[in-house]
Amino acid sequence: MIRVLAVVVAMLLTVSIGLTGAMAQMKTDPTQPRMEKKSDTMGQKVEGTIKSVRGNMVTLEDGTEISIPSSMNVTKDQLKPGAQISAEYEAKAGQKIARSIEIKG
């Protein structure tokens, strides 16, 4: 009887350790929508040199694309290739939407 109990306890421990390890290695599926708590923070920040501008889309030298909403107080002549910018953005539907932008030169 004690031997059977020891085997059952050993099996339960093995299963629980296996499940814990498997859950620790699980990754979230990026295609699934995530429920995120909205915060008052500005989001992520990026700095770089403008490579190209198409409409309201700015592409930096590193390939980062940022959408500049028309509500931003930035004129089109400030957003030109070669200009240094610093922007804070929020990712929405896979697109980086600028929340603030600073033209450095």
C-alpha cells in the first residue's frame, strides 16, 4: 500500500513539474488580440533620420514607419528626408501612430 501511494505521489509531482515547465515556455500568439489596460503613458519612443515621406507616413532610415495624424502641429516642410526627429507613438492595429513629434534638425 505504501509503495502504491509513493508511486502515485511521484507521478503527480512529475506531471505538475512538466506542466509548469511547459507553461513557462509558452509564448503568446501575436495574431490574437490582447486585452491591455489603457494608461496615461505616452507609449514607445523612437528617434532617427527621415528617409522618406509619403502622405502622412514617415519612414526612418532604420525602416520604422510612423503615421503622423493631421491633428499634429507639424508642417509638411518640416517632415523632409534628412531631418532628425524624436517621436512618441502608440501601436494601433499594427501601425505606429505618433502621439508627439519633435523635429531636431
